[in-house]
Amino acid sequence: MTVKADANQVHRDFGAAALRDITDGVLPDQNAPTAVAVQPLVMTLFDDAAQATNKRWIMKGLIARGETSSLIGPPGCGKSALEADLAVHCARQADFLGHRAKEKCGVLVLALERGDLYERRFAAYRQRDQVTGLPIAIVKTVVDLLNPSCVDVIAVTLCDATRRLGHEVGLLIIDTYNKGIAIGGGDEDKAKDQNRVAAHLRKLHELANIHIALVGHTGKDESRGARGSNAHLGDVDLMVQISGDSAVKTAKVTKANDQPEREIATFRMKPFVLGQDEDGDPIDVAIIDVIDSGPAAAMAKPAKQLTNLEKAGLRELNECVADHVEPPPNDPHCPPGSKGVALETWRGRLRQRSVIGKKGEKGERTQFMRIKDGLRDKGRIGIWDDYVWPVCRLTA
């Protein structure tokens, strides 16, 4: 049912009489010169509710379209680096921390601070993994999340990113959420400001079927979670907190609507050298180096997720270790008693057994990277510097 009415008059007269008019299909002053179209809100009937129960997962069991997540932690703990790693995995449709990648999707990063750092990190992935053309875009303009116009601005930017990337954007990262509140004169400690931003993000969900990943901060007392009003915690569907006083950090789900609280990864920040500056000094950037994907890998039943190429790769790694164990680096990040070999030893074995192409052949490097990255992301191998070891034996 579509009716026309003067908007101001409707607001003034909306009472019992107006309700009767609506049920009769007419609103007051329907012929007013400032008429606007009025439509009922979209609703789902009881018997249709079951049809909407299945989520559209991007990373199964972690992030889904139509939801909002929040990644929090103290300064310098690797929040942005972990989100950048997630972005690359979504854009490549690669499993992330033991969670199955259900679709390849474009990623838009609203870098409200440190946009250049995001660019350097993505450059590191491009060089390290020898990949190009990933559907990822970065915006370095600060957006006022308190202003209602931010909904239209972000929605238009999502459309433009989809057009330019040639792939539908499914993941929107806002880093940092706190900066988007502050730029409009808001106070993250005030529930009214937190709720206003949350309402704008929910409106954005109505316009675009995406996952919104927010990056924020913990307070001085990390045990109390996100900094500011707890209205933020109440609104998000998933909250992940990074903690750890040493070089090794832990990412843990601390709140989720329909997921268990659990550790999803331990990781460290590893420098990657991009090149040299004009003085010959190295240009480096820290990216995520996953040590262990924790219980998430077991929850995702990784043995059933391995591709045939990954199965062959893991089988040859186990055979390599059985034939010739090479001493691990003298480093606490290598588990005590770990038995492995150098990455190049494993790679040579894969060439020898024709699992990948011969050295120098086109596609050989890409094949090896797919095996290595796939097994690492699924928690089946550990890697430290140039050393690799199987986390568990292949049984399927």
C-alpha cells in the first residue's frame, strides 16, 4: 500500500484518527502540495521466519554478511595487521585461522587513521605471495560516523569500489571506529553517541549486504574490554580481543551472539622488507605471522577441508621429516620437540614428486604458495622464518 501525505501534518496528527485513516488506506492531507510517498515497513511473518535462519558466511563460523564485528586491543598489539590479513584472505577466498572461506569478496578499508600503513602492508602481501589484482580498496579520508550523511557517503563509496574492483564488496573495515566518533565531536564514553553511530551502521546494513568490521581500543584496564560506553558491546554481533604482554599475542572471541567464546589464534608481528629508501636503508612493515590457529582449526574439521594439492603437500612434508629431520631454529616460537625441515627442502621434494612443476616452470611458485598458505591457514603446519613442521599427521 502506497499513500501520499504531508510529512509535517502526519507527524502532528498521528494519533487514533490518523491510525484509522491509515487502515482505510488514506492519510490526512493526501492532496497537500508537499506530498511524500509513505510505505509500510518491511516485515517477516511468523511462518516465513525459518527461511531467514541461514547466514551468508564469508568466513564460516566467524564473520557473515549482515553482521558487525569489533576487534579491540591496546595500542600496537596488531589490530590493524590482523584486519589486513583478514582482508587478504577474503579477497583471495583463502581459509582464515581455521575458518572456511565461503566466498571471494571485495574489501573496502576506511582507514580513518594510518592509511599509508595499510598500503604498505598490502604491498608486503603482494610481494611475499606474488599476487596481483586482489579486490581491495583503501579510503584514507576521515568519515564523521555521527553525521547521518555518512550512511549515503559510505554506501556510494561501496558502489564505486564494487565498480572499480570488478567484484562485489562484502567486507567493510572501519579503522578506527573511535576516530569516526571523535571527528564529529562525539564522546565514545557516551551511550548516546555510541548508539547514534550504531544506528547509522545498521542503516548501512539495510542498504548493503556486507559485514562491517570495526577496529577499536581497550581501556586502561584491558579486562573490562572495549574503551568507552558498553553500548558498543551490546550492539556488535562479534567481539574479538587481542591481548599479550610479550611478542606473542592472542586473539580471543570474548562475545558473540551465536558463537562460543574461544581463542582463535596466537600470532606475532613479523617484519617484511619492502625495499630500500633513498639512503639505502630498508623499508619494512610488520605483518601477521600466525603461530597457532588454536581450537578454531579443530572446530572447522580441517582434515575434510584439504584440497587434493594440500593433501599431497602435507603427505610429502611428513615423508620429508621421516627421511631427514633438520634442526629447528633456536627460537621460543618453535614448539619444543618440533620436527621439520627447511621450506626449500620441502619445496624440492614437491618438485621431485611432481606435486608442483619443476624449478623455473610457469606456475610452480604459485602452486607452492597455495599449498603452504593453505596448510598454514588450516592449522596443519607451523612456519617460523624458513623452517616448517607438520602440526598433525595426515590421516585422510
